[in-house]
Amino acid sequence: MNPKAEPIRVLSVDDHEIMRGGVRFLLLAFDDLELVGEAQRGEDAVRLCRETNPDVVLVDMKMSGMDGIQTTSAIKAASPDVQVLILTSFHDHDLVRRSMEAGAVGYVLKDASKEDLAAAIRAAKAGQTTMAPEAAEDLLTGLLTGSHDSVTDLTDREREVLLLLAQGMTNKQIGKQLHLSPFTVRHHVSQLIKKLGAANRAAVVATATQRGLIS
């Protein structure tokens, strides 16, 4: 029998005690998730990442001092292997894009169900992008209405994959949607990362949004 897997280590960052308490209570419902620390400020979160070695950090967007984007950037600079998941009440095209550019792997709204948040944490641990439908729509709107002055040469298939990435789809879901093999989808995602000079699949969407690559 295989030994029980270690729980996913989670750090919660929010300047509201009630929200931190809600996350604390929520995580107790799942055996595979473990809260290893809480921070009220972004500066404290960076320090706690070094001390507690979390797998996933839940970061609020609007905080006193460092905001969620600055906190995400600082965490990724100090602890590159830690995955950051934005957990916030706010969403618009610019916030979502800047969060992804800072290194966040996902964007979840605070009204998400506990099951959806738990699933997003598990996906973040695996390096997979999770996007709230509202946030994905914001990104998609930006992709469709952005400027078109980029000289980046994307194929039609790569643009299709990019649109589905913006909707938060996994490689498996993209393959099913476009009738492609997992290997082919991975190739297209790798090409997007290379062509856009992005750090990961989440950053691909943010960078493409900024450059206005989809018409």
C-alpha cells in the first residue's frame, strides 16, 4: 500500500482577520490541505514563505502596504518554486493581467465554493492555471479588444490554444476541444511560452493580453 501523500501546504495572506479565519476554517474540511501560516501584510508573507515552505500561497489583491500584485512578485522572486493563487473580491482586465505577469498561477474570487477553492489550490500545486469565470472573461475581452501592433508571429492553431488558455482550460480540456493529442497541445503551449518570452502558461495569457495578439 502506498503511504498517504503529504498534504498541500498553504499560506494565507489577507489583511482582514475574518477572511483569514474563513480560509482557516475552510481548509479544515479537506484532509489533503494544510494551513501552515497566515500573514496580514505582503512583507510578512515573503518572510513566512522562507520559514514555512508552503506549496501554495493564497494572496488577497487589496491590502495595506504591498498589494497583491507586489506581494506575488516578491514571493516569486524570493521563493520561485512557491505557487501563488490570487484570492480576491476584485477583478478586471488590468488586475488579472498584472497578476499573471507577476507570476500568479491562478485567480479565484472570494465567493467561490469551498470545493472550487480546494480544487484551485490542488491545481496550483500542480502548476496548472485556474481562473474564475469572471476573470477569464476579463482576460478574453482584453485579448479580443487589445491593440494589434505586435509583430509576434503566431499560427492560427496557436491563437486557438491561446484563447482556450485564457479561459483557464487545462491541456487535456484544450485537446478535447480542438481534437488534438496531449503531446500536440503541450507543443503548442511550449511554442507560445517561447514566442512570447513568458515564464509559464499563466504569463503567456498576461503577455498576450498586453500585446493584443488575438483579433
